[in-house]
Amino acid sequence: MDYTPYFSKNALRMKRSEIRELLKLVNQPDMISLAGGLPAPDVFPVDELKDITDEVLEQEGRKALQYGPTEGDPRLKEELVKLMAKEGISTTPDNILIITASQQGLDLLGKIFIDRKDTVVTESPTYVGAIQAFNAYSAHMETVECDEDGMVPEALDEKLRFLFEKGIKPKFVYLIPDFQNPSGVTLPKERREEILEIAEKYRMIIVEDTPYRQLRFEGKSEPPLKAMDKNGRVISLFTFSKILLPGFRLGWIVAPEKVIEKLVMAKQSADLCTSPFVQAITYRFLKKGSMNKQISLIVDQYRKKRDHMLNMLKRHMPKLKGLKWTKPKGGLFLWVTLPEYMNSRELFVRAVEKKVAFVVGPAFHPHEKCENSLRLNFSYSSFDQIEEGIKRLAESIRHYETEIKRKESTVITP
Ligand SMILES: Cc1ncc(COP(=O)(O)O)c(C=O)c1O
């Protein structure tokens, strides 16, 4: 049976995530994967969660195993209001929707805002899962240049002016302001202010996605855009995936009530509610005050791994003009820029032969640009794997460089 004629146009347009495809390589023997965005499993608080789970089952098992309200467990929302206050975000439970982690948030935002061919503005590069989520609603994506301080406000202004002159009003600007995925860079406060002013000027909605913001290794936190938002232009996505564990599939959105109302309706048709059991466990984890300790543990470990990866890059990478990498102050990733004449997909083939994997730059661009870039993850691999993985990557780059040089020298000039 050929199902192709039956699939919707949207389904036919969907592409498999390059990252998910690459993650399959993790299972190959001896492969060192610096590709995926997985947290380190050894910091998951398994014992504590086991005790809390027993408590939930004993004390409220029949309720926690039942369906729950679409909006989320009110007790968890109260805890999140307190957590948000620590981030400078003054909010209420009515402005919070519990979601099945932030990937669902991206999907629901697509569902309530995007009609076919609507424009969404993103950073370049941007999170591959956001590209997939917005593509599923047939969005047209426009990108804005970023540098080592994230989105360039002048470039955003220029892009919006250009689009408005063509009669195009984008639905929202999507940003990952802290320790961005994939680049690892963070938007400074001044740029956040400028971006909010630009949003005001063009009456734009800003969607900020913040999975990594609490994972800061050094320096002072920048305020979330939501904390600086005077006119309700910002919708913020948060998740427990990177500060606790991803397997719970738990996150939350902070947004104006009118937006929450629509999101609730959109969520009802998606999954009715996020697991009440998981919400009850997480509520108790927060209530006990265990979150800070957990975040410190993660930050301590990831800082060491980031330092180790940076040291290994410095030690092993060849000295080539244009070869550089970001030095993130938090999060899980760093972004390598290769010399312009190199292509990360071609390097990938050579790297896999040497048993090291990364994610190629074009995966993070809605139109598959960023050809000479790649993303490295430092949270998941062990210290030894990071060292060996970077050695293998450096060898692959040397090997690729030699091939390019050899090809150039065999071109016969008339
Ligand atoms: C920027 C960004 N947004 C959203 C997600 C999705 O995370 P989750 O659905 O686990 O919250 C990720 C995952 O890596 C991410 O990097």
C-alpha cells in the first residue's frame, strides 16, 4: 500500500531531523559522539526521585495517576511562580501553562500563531527542533545574523524593515538568548533592551526559549527578556530537561492570559494534559528546595567539561586561518567555524571514519546555510571521550585540509 497520496501536504514536507539521524551513530562501537544534546545522566538525582516517587504513590497515588487539568497542577504552578520571581519575572499561575517540555511549547506556539506561509524570524543558526516545529505549520523562516553576542539588533531592525516594506508582517521573532543552541553565545543586557525596543517599534511578539539559562558557569546572569517586557510582547519557554532531567518531558510557558487561553485549547487536542504523576513528583522536588543543589551539581560538572573541551581544542586543533570556536559561559554546546573553503558535511564523512561525530552546521539553519560550521556538545561525554574525540576531530580536519591542498595542486592551469 502506498500511503504517499494520502499524506497531508504538511506531512509530505516534513523532514527527519538531521540530529536524530546522526544520534543513531552513537550506537556504533567505538564512536565518540559529540553530536547529541544529551545531559549527563550521572547527575540525575535518581535516589532522591525514588523516595519522592514512593511518597507520591503512597500519599496521592490515585489522584496522581488520574488525568489532570490541561493548565497543569496548581501546586506546581505556585512553585513556578516563585521560581520565576527569582529570575525577575513577576507572574501569576494564570500566566503559566504546564507543557510536555519545551518542544511541545514550540509546537503549540506554531499551532496558535502560524498559518501556511506566515513568516517567523529566527537567529542564524537556530535550534533544529524549532525549525522542525515551525516547518510543520508551513512557516516561512527568515534569519537574522548573529555574532559572538547573539542576535545583532541592527540586523533585526534591517530585516524587519525589509519585510515590512514588502508587506510581510512576521508572526514572531524566536530567540534563545542564553547559551544558545547551537552556538553557546549569550545576548548581553543592552542587546536585549535594543531587541525589545525594535519589537515595540514593529509591534512584534518575541518568543524566548530558555532551556540553558540556569546553567551559567561564570559571570552574572542577564535578565530574561520577559523580566524586561513592559507591554506583554514576550512569551517565554522554560523546561526541566536540562536543569533536572529530560525524561520527565516537563516544562512551562509564561505568557499573557489571552495567549495561555489559546495554548490550553491547542494543548487539549494534543495530549489533554501533561503527566500529573510527573508533575506531582517535580512539585515535591521543588517544594523540598532540591532544585538549587541540583543546578549547582550540573553547573560544576559541565563547567569542568567545557574547560576540558576548550583546553583540548587549543592543544590539538591545527592552526588554520578562519578556524575558531566559541567560548560559552554556560550551557551544553560550542560552535566551531571552519575555514571558509571547508564544508562540515564533507568533514563529517571523514570524522565518522575516525569514529567521532558532531552535528553539521546546515542542520541549524532553516535554509541549510552555515556550511562551514559545526556544533560540539560537552555535557554528555566523559573527560577521556572529550579528549579522544577532539583529537580525532583535529586529525579529521588535518586530513581534510591535506586533501583540499592536494586537489588544488593537481589542478592543471593552462
Ligand atoms: C533551544 C531548545 N529549545 C527546546 C528544546 C527542547 O527541549 P525539551 O522539549 O526537552 O524541553 C531544546 C532541546 O535541546 C533546545 O535546545
